[in-house]
Amino acid sequence: MWHLRLVKGDSMLPAYRTGQTVLVSNTRKFDVGDVVIVFAEGKEMLKRIVQHENGQVFVLGDNQDQSRDSRHYGWINDRHVVAKVIWPRKNRAL
């Protein structure tokens, strides 16, 4: 199933900006490099998967100076990956 979501915050700049709409899928298939919505610290957050091992993911924001991510709350069980961004797909900014 697909859903529209609104980006909030600056943690994924420049790839995704506050107020931008993204199309997400509830797929259970995701890989390193995918941008996903994770449920952590009691809320949903848009982050990029940088490692995926043993049923867990390590996620970071592209704009790491403005991101609260796995560096702060650790590995996330992959069942807490809520959805995967399918449009627009943007590679990590270099």
C-alpha cells in the first residue's frame, strides 16, 4: 500500500526538505541506502539506512549536524521500519 507523507525537519537536507511530500510504501523489503520512515523515540522519523544486519538497521540523517538518529538511539529492529520512500528517490548527497 502507498501513502503520501510530509517531510518535517532538516535532518535529510539537501535530499529532502521540510514541507516536501514523499510517496512511501509499506514494503518489508529495504536495503542499505534506502530512505525509510522509522519509529524511534516515540515518533516517526525519515532516515537513510546505512547498515542492515541480523534483523536490525542503523539509520542516519543525510544532514548529520541536524539529525537525531542511530548515533543517539542505537540500532533499530527492522519491525520498526514503517515505510520506504519510493518517490522521489534521491541518493545520499556527497
